[in-house]
Amino acid sequence: MRCCAYSAATNRPLHLPSSSSSSNSFPPPGAVGGDAISHFEDKLVKLEGMMKIEKGREMARVRTQRLREFMKWTEEEANEVEEGKTL
């Protein structure tokens, strides 16, 4: 959630449309490059492998599973929006 809060504060979108035909203007003017979901992949899901202590790896494994589930939901919802199935 810290990543999402920082992204919002710096005008970085949560998720960029996968199709280049989108009429949305992403990233918005003044935004930090990329989107929050990309940062999840670039850094956050890799943290489990960086943990030195087993308890840390276990905690990171649980959080990574949650993060991947959130990413999946975000992608599904973004696809629905792009297809016009939801507002």
C-alpha cells in the first residue's frame, strides 16, 4: 500500500493500459515514469529472494502471494474497463 500511496502522491498511475489504442493519456503530465504495477514486478515481488532469515522469507512469501493476487485483480479490472464492461 505504501507503493500505491507514493505513486498517487507522485501522479504515477496504478496501472497503464496494455493496449496502445487506449484513448487515455498515460502517464499523466508530471507523472513519475511507468506505473505502480510495473514497480511491483521490478522490485517488490523479488524481495522474498533477498531475505536472509527464514522467518523473513516466510513473511515475504505470504506478502508476495497477496501482491500477485492484487496484481491479478488489477489486471482483470483494467481489462474489463478497456473492453467497456465497467465504468
